[in-house]
Amino acid sequence: MFIKGLDHISIIVSDVEENIKFYQEILGFKVVKDFYDEKEKARIIFLDTGNSMLELIAPDEKPSKGDKVSWEERKKGGVEHIAFLVEDMDKMYEYLKSKGIEFILGPLEFPEGKYGYFYGPEGVLLEVIWWKT
């Protein structure tokens, strides 16, 4: 097969510094590229998530901050959430709680593991998931 894996996911951000701080300081991602794209008229930041990258795009013309969208709206189509694999759901939950992150769902158990959802700075729904195997 020609596809080797998922390289990155992009989020358009209104406040680039708030997002860098969140993804670096709270989730522990590392900035690996930070540059200005003249053609796109945007600052581009790539953060290493461990097995893929998260791209933050901060256009010169600042977009409005993303809204937290309800399940009823999300299920109409489009990207629903971004999930990050964790080593220990219970420890991750306690850690995020200590950083002021409020889970909107979970952590919940299912036959294959545990998961929980919370919102990122731009209203993007984020999931942390732990698999038994």
C-alpha cells in the first residue's frame, strides 16, 4: 500500500500562543517546526504528538474563535474529534483535572479500554483513549 500512516492533522487557530501553550504545557507535545508561509499568509506550527503531528495554522486575518459544537451539530458531518493515545487513562484524567481541564464525558470504560472527551482552546473536541491491548 502507498500510504504509510497519518502524518498530521491541522487546526486553524485564532490565538496561536494560547494553543501552543495548551498543546505544549498541558498535553506535552513538542514544537518541531515554526515558520511563516508567505503564500498562505499564515504562521505554521507543527507539534510532535509522538506518532504523528498536529499542525496549528494562524492566518494573518485572524479567524473567530471556534465554538464548542454540540453532538447534534457534529454528527451532521465533518471532523468530529481528534483522539490521542495515552498509556494510563486514570493518571491522564487526574493530570488533566489538575491542570483545570474539564471532561465533558468520561473517562468511561468500554470492553476494549477507557476514553474521555474535553475541549481544546479553539473549541475542538479532543479525546484521550487507552486500549487494553
